Amino acid sequence: MIFFIYQFLLSIILCFSPIIIIVRIFKNKEDKFRFKEKFCFFSKKRGNGKLIWFHGSSVGEILSVIPVIKKYDNDKSISKILITSSTVSSSKILEKIKFKKTIHQFYPIDHVFFSKKFLNYWKPDVAIFLESEIWPSMFKFIKNRNTPLILLNARITKKSFDRWNKIKKFSYSIFSLVDKAYSQNLETNYYLKKLNVKNIMSIGNLKFIEHDSFETNQTDQKLFSQFRKYKTFVAASTHNTEELFAAKTHILLKKKVKNIITIIIPRHINRVNQIISQINELGLNAISRRSNKKKLNNIDIYIVDTFGESKKFYKFATTVFLGGSIIKRGGQNPLEPARFGAKILHGPNIDNFRDVYKYLNQLKISSSINTPQQCANSIIFKKNMKKVKKMKYLSTTILKKTLNELDKSIHNEI
């Protein structure tokens, strides 16, 4: 009954989809040329041979699995790798990565018609869904085709478990379709068992894995060589009001550090004009990455309003504040800057990554702050290379375990 209601509601939404798509294109939340892929008008060909399918919602999930995909991209027994995601930002990230046989399409609407059409076209030999991507219609049709279904880097929070648990019978029927779940933490193990997943294994969080996906061009090299002449503080994945938090921290830092530049990497780059306006009102000079300003003289705040470039700035960052944590958002993922040896600062709201922060706290990598003054007092300008080595060792271990496990499903099938 619940599945029928779910499909009925999707059918109603589809009636209004032209209006919804136009609005989302206007807000830069849809690709004006490729949005049709969500309605199963495919822009790539399947070809012959074995196809492995990875699906992740957005940038974080896709980036976490890139090292795994790169390995299989060189596997001669696999003819094609399909990556699907739901956001424009994730598609732009993938455009920058050079693959041999890996292609990207947008994930279809989870209606029975589109799920069936998608699977009939792509015919995946293995379907691998990342983190908390649970789609009832697609899962049902995947199992109807006897295709192995894997949850990789599975993540179920208490909040999401409580939602699924309200429709217990329906949830059991969907989660029981998963052949194997590789969870990223013990909390997820517990909730997956409660939701009727039979085959669960912990191999660690894929977001601990280090990867090098992007090249730095000559222009960037000149810019970053300038940054290295300054003391820098990075505020990443910031949400509304957190840019002002970072700017106020900068004002405090400026009183005791002369050559300081604060780099802000907002979670939603469409807000850049609003951010610059707010920062200018504080009497600070802010510029954006897209302004292509080549000299950093007299710059207070440098705003990164481009997709997928956080890593370039993490490479030389010594302290990074992770957003979504001063506001009640649950925090953003701190692992990438931590891998590069940066000290991590966060606000009190980190429910989304509590297990990750627990590990970082054990390594004495992260600290909790509440005010700009606390933030300014906690900033350091030197990396701890011993901690970088620990993170690299963990990264290598998790990648090896992940590939060993996936090989069993991809080459032998479940």
C-alpha cells in the first residue's frame, strides 16, 4: 500500500515537472541541456560487455568513490562504468576527471516507469549505491533482474532510521533487497540490522581515502605560490551567516597577524554576491575566484565560487573551519582537509559526522569552537606531518579493504 501511495505521489509531481524543471534551471539547480536524463532520455550509449554502476547523491559521495572507480576504470574485464548522481555540481566535478570508460548520467526519477526503462537500457551487472541512497522503485526492479545490489559506505543516522522505522513493514521490504552493505560506522551497522539488512560488514569510511583527481594549471600555480607567502585561514562548506562568522574571525586575526588572507569556500556558490556584499559591509575587501584577479595585494577575503576546487586550497591550508556546524545543519565532512594535515575547527552542531570527529579528536586534529574569538584563538599556521602520515596509512588500509570486498561481487558476483 505504501509503495502504491509513493508511486501515486510521484505521478502527481510528474504532472508539474515542466514547471519544476524550469524553476530549477533558473536557480542553476538543473543542467538546461541534460535534465532530460532524469526522464530517461539518455545522452550516452551503453555499448556491449560488463557494466558496473555506481550511484551517489552529490559531490561528497561521488568524490569518496573516485579512487575505487579509477581502479576499475583500468580493469580490462569491465567494459563500461556508469556513474549516476542527482546534482549539477557533481556532474561538473566529474567533467574534470579523465576516465577511459567511465561515463556520467543523472539519476532518474524513482517512478516505476523510469526505473524499468533505466535498467532495461543500461543492464548493469552490479549496482552499487553510496551512503544513504535508498530508492524503493529502483531497488525492486534491480532485484527483479537478479542484479547484485550493494550499499557501499552505507550511512544511516538516528534521524533517518526514525523516519524509516515509522513505516516499518515497508522499510523492511526495501532494505531486505540489499545483498550486501559495507557500513562506514558501528551506528549504521546497528540501524541496518534493525531495518532487515542481512549481510553487513564494516570496512571504514571511504571519505578517509586520499585521492588526486584534479590537475593544477600554470595560472593556478602562480596564484597558489602567492597564497603560500601569506598566513591563511580557510572556512569551508559554509552556510548563510557562517561567512560572516569567518569574516569576524579574520578581523580578530588581522589585529595580530599582518599578512593574513581568509579563504571562504561556500557550500552554495550561487550566494557569492550576497556574501561579498555582507563582507564589504564589515569594511573588508573581498574578491571571488571567478574574478580572475591575479594579484592578492590588499585582499582580506578570497571566496572560492567554483566547483570542486576545495582540495587545491586544502593542500596549503593549516587550519580549516568546517561549516554547517555553527548553524543547526549537522556539520560538513572534515576528512579531506584533515588528510592534508590541517587543524579542523567546528561549531557545536556536528551530528552528521560525530563518529568522524571522534576519531579526529583522538588524533588531536579537531577542536570545537562557538565564537569568532574562540576560532581566532584556535587557529595555527603550521601543519603536523606526523598526523598526515597517520591519515595516509588509514586511507591506504580502507582502500585496500574496499577493493578486496568489491572484487568478490564484481568479478564473482554475490
